[in-house]
Amino acid sequence: MRRKVIAGNWKMNMLPDEAIRFIEELTPLVKDTENEVVLCVPYTDLFYVLLNVQGTNIKVGAQNVHFEESGAYTGEISAKMLKSINVEYVIIGHSERRQYFAETDETINKKIKVAITNGLKPIVCVGETLEEREKGITFDIITKQTRLALEGIDKDQVKNVIIAYEPVWAIGTGKTATADEANEAIKKIREEISKIYGNDIAECVIIQYGGSIKSSNAREFLTKSDIDGGLVGGASLKPEEFSKIVNY
Ligand code: 13P
């Protein structure tokens, strides 16, 4: 059985004092869950959050990483830097980064490799735009993104990769794919992984849904056969709301 991973993506929100208060409030609300609880927070919150989650079941992730090990890349953060302070997860290839920061399938693939080499668990985002959906090419887009993301990554490594299916048109819009549509898309992604690595490996890979998940719709998504968790944006900014998603 795959475990459920519920990850919050705070995006560019929350100052350290707000983050610390958030952890204090969230901790008792999620302490009994069997699901993996992850918070992907801004770089400036990482250290504070890591100190404050000690002794809890809350795991911590970053929202991006540079694809080189080190060097003259002003303003960037390396995988080794994240690992050095005990960050466990890192979001890679979020559609906002593909859209606003010119991330490509190639840079995303490099980032996944450097994350894995340094012992971080990547949460890799794939998803179609509204235009692509209307053209009827959703499955082509998401399977291609998945294949390119995983190029050169071996069997043992891919088990530690999480894929997040996030339809771009569903992010922050209040619109969601139906739970059945999301489940079908995720099955396609799993089939693609199976083509590369075989069925046994594909069955182990965690594939989340993301896009306007909230407490009122979480159960619908998270009880589907192939949806192994959620990547939650807006609704991860309030401890009580986020805890309801975790405890769906
Ligand atoms: P929303 O939950 O705000 O739609 O954002 C989803 C997302 O982008 C998570 O990475």
C-alpha cells in the first residue's frame, strides 16, 4: 500500500514569526495521522520551521533548488545547502516556475538528479494548461513531462520521487479537475512510469493531485484509487484548514 503524502506549498507567503505560530497550531491537529505531512516553505522560513518541527511528525521541504552542485550562481540555493540543514523534500518544476522563471523539462530533469544525489526527495510537478486541455492533449502533455523529468534516473532512485499532477488551470482558481478526471490522469502518469521502470516500481511511486484542494473536497480526491496525496497551495496557509485536509 502506498502511503498518502499531504504537502503544503506556502509559495511566497509567511514570515518566520507566522511560520512558527503555524507550526505550534498545526502540531496537535495532525499528530495522530498516518499520512505523511510535509510543509514546503520559503527559504527564509526553513531554519525556523525545521527547529520548530523537531519532535513532531511534520516534514519540511523547499520550493526550488538549483541544478548545479555549487558555483557562481548568485541568488541560488544548492541541494547540498538544503540537505545541510535537514530539509527532506523539494518541489521541482512547479508550473509557476515553468511559467514565470523559464524552467524547462531539461532544467527540471537536472534539478531532480541533483536533489536525489544529495538525498532530497523531489516533488515533481506536471500538468497541462487550459489551452492544452481544450485541445484534448492533456495525457500527451503530462506523460511527456513525466518521461522527460525522469530521463536518466534509475529504478532505485525513482522510488523516492513524488510526482504531483497539477492542472495549471486549477491552481489558485477555485476550479478543480473532477476527482475521476484527476484519477484518470494520474493513472496515465503511472502507466508511463510503468513503461520505463515496470509495473512493480510504478506501483510504488507516489503521485499526488494538486489544484484548489480544500477541506471540503479533499476526501473526494484522496480516496481515489491512484491519488496518493495532495499538493496544497492556498488551503495550506491556515493550520486548521490544512489539518482537515491531512485528516480527510
Ligand atoms: P492552490 O491549492 O492554491 O490551487 O495551489 C496549488 C498549487 O499550486 C500547489 O503547488
